[in-house]
Amino acid sequence: MLARRASTMENGEDEKLIAFSPSPASPPNDELKKLLHFKVYKRRWFVLLVLCLLNCSNAMLWLTFAPVADQSARYLKVTLSDINWLSVVYMVVSIPLSLATTWMLDTVGLRATLILGSWLNMLGGVIRIMGGPPGEEFSINYWIVMLGQTLAAMAQPLIIVTPTKMAALWFPEHQRATANTMSSMANPLGILVANLVSPAVAHKSDQIPTLMLAYAVPACLACFLATVGIRSNAPPTLPSASAEFSTSEPFVQGVKLLLKNRAYLVLLLCFGSGVGVFTCFSTLLDQILCVQGYTNDFAGLCGALFIVFGIVGAALLGLYVDKTKRFTEAIKINMALSSLAGIVFSVVCLMQQQSIVVATVCSLFGFFGFSIFPVVMELSVECSYPVGEATSAGLVFVSGQILSIIYIVLLQSLATPVAESLRSTCGLAPQSWKVSMIVLAALTTLFTCVFIIAFHTRYKRLEAEEDATSGHARDNRSADPTPASINT
């Protein structure tokens, strides 16, 4: 009789044993034996929840001001370029810290990394709402806000590169891509919240402090849950063969191996460019659309549709990849369709009174483009194994941050001032983004073509898992041809 799942109590905690036990009369089965030694714990869902909250909160802090750039500039008495730097600082700070983060995650462990990230995230959210000197009328200084943004930016690499490591340590093989998708998509969910909440709360410039206070609350909650609730780097018994038989290289050696891996370098460059494109889209959307007469609320709606459809697409793609393991094919198809949507957006965003078309294109751009992020992170591990998950995923993240800065600076330099017009809803001097959008569409198309043509790889982690579990099955068959049944 098969016992598919056995519940036990170990150290006072529910756990589920991934096991199949054939009856004494049935012959041994390698596929059943290979699952005999691995367990999954209910606690994995709590770890996933905490990581989702941290990712969501950090993204909300990142894009607090972008959807209400005009109101923020008036309240803080700075220019729109200064407001953009409140978002760009995330990329600037996270680049030098990302390498240290990948080392910390693979060497020190998941628990310490997440707790440190949660505290930096919480302090950043709280410091932003601190006022001026005592005795004066309450006001928030731009540089205090920048300090808070900087601390939150320091937390970002500690949080955003951990989904692949968390999924590998806590989730079985058939749930890894789904867990990675859920934790990774919490970041765009935070962007969605920022695009909806910021315009809804901050209609006027004097409502900016209330907005920052609202975003500090989830940061504090996530910090409390991470500090109190995450008690270990990994479960007592690992959930899969790749986790149990990990041969992750030392950090420096791992980086050297990655730099010699052609498939990984293609992925690094092409997906990094994709991250840069989507960062520009999220950061500059309000400023691009206001020139043609679209309101802040409509820009926020477009950003929200971009994220919602991206999350839906990621969920569907994650389930598909978990079942089929067709990482490369899924990513290539989605990148091609995303590039087409990006080209169309670069045209329609320059048109007036095309709200339905603009909103539709933003939705498609998110559905096909944003949805590939978690799958790419899994693919980066597959093509670079046995390099540590944090190292391979972390360098992809660094590439995205570097190209995000380059793209934002490039697009801003290509934007040209235009005369005030009756149709413009921009609070400050409007700019024409025509050349910038053409360049962005060209970059998207270029790197998509490079990826489709040049990227080819084996799935090395899956192959290693199969080899390891097959070896377990052979060892078990030699030691005990007919294992005892596991009683529930």
C-alpha cells in the first residue's frame, strides 16, 4: 500500500515526509525510492510569507514618489530630477552591495541575510518620516528622505536575490519555480500598491508625509515577523536532492566559473537589459504620459495594469515551467512578445486621447515581460550549477541594476523640454520623450534578438538531481530491496 504523505511530529512541528512505500509484494521502483529521503515542512510557507512581505514592502518604499513626482517635488522643494534620484539611489547603492549579499547568502545563510535586510528596510521606512529640528514647524527635508531611501536601498539586494536560495532550501523540486514566482512577484506587487496608493493618498503636496507614514507600517510588520519567526537557515531535513547534495562552489571560484559560462553571460546581459527597461517604465511612466494630457491617476492605473498582468503571467508561467521544465522555450517566446508590446507602447504613449490603447498595451507589456523574472532566476541557477544560487541570481540582479542606471540617465538626457501646452498635465516643465522611447524600443528589440539566437544551455541542476537521486535508489536497493511501509 502506498503512503503518499506521512505526518510526524518532530521538535514540536508538523512535517510532511515525501515518501512512497511499495507493498512487500511489489518490485522496487527507482522513482519511488528517489523520494524516500526528503521531507517538506509546513514552516516553509511562513518563510515564503515573510520573504513576500519584505519584497513587497521594499518595492513600496522604492517607488513611493514616482507616481506623484510633481506633488513630491513641490513638498520637498526640489526638481523632478531630484525626485527621480530617490528611485535611482536603489540602483546606485545596491550595485556595490549585491556582491557582498551573494557571498553572505551562500556563506552566512538565509536567516541572517533576511533579518539584516528586514531591519534596514524598516529603518529606511521610519527615517523618511522624521521631521526637522525640534521647536520648528514640522517639515520633512529632502536629504532625510534620501537617507531613508538609501537604507532601504541597502536592504534591497539582501531581499530580492533570496527567492532562488529560499526555494532551493525549503521547497521540493516540483514546487521550486512556483515558490520562486510567488516571492519574486511580491516585488512588483509592491510596485502595484505604490502605483495605486500614492496617487490616491497624495492628491496634494502636503499629503506626502501621510503617504510615507502609510508605507512605514508594512516595513515594521515584516521586520517583526522576520526577526521573531525565522529560526533557521534551512529545515532539519532538506526537501530535494539538489539541496541535499549541493556542491556549490566557493564564492570567488563560483564567479570565475560564471564568467567562463557563455550561456550565463548571454542571460546576464539580455535579462539585465530587460530589468533596465522595466525599471525605466516604472520610474518614468508618469512623466512620459503627462505630456500628452494623461493624469497621474491614469498613469497609476497603467502602472497597476502592467503589474497585475505581470503577476498573472508569472503565476501561469511558473506553473507551466514547474510541470514541463521548458525554461528556455517559455522565456524566448515571452521575450519576443514583450518586445512587440514595447515597440507598440513607444508609439502609442506619444498619442493623445488613446487611453484604452495605452492601458491595453501596458497590460500586454506586463503580461509577457514582467512575468519572466522568476523563471529567469531559476534558469540562471540551472545553467550555472554547481555555482551557488545566490551568486548566479545575484549577478543577474547586479547586471539589471547597472543597466537600469544607464538607461534612466540615457533616457533623461534624450528628453527635450517642450513649451507649455493646454493638454499637458505635468506640474513642472514638461519634456518630450519621443527620442527616448524610440531608443528604448530599439534596445528591447536588440537584446531580445540576441537572447533568442545566442542562448542555449543544459539544465545542469536538474541533471545533477537526477544523478544524485538515481544513486540513492541504487544504494537503497542494495541495502534493503523491500523497504518497510511508512505508517501514517
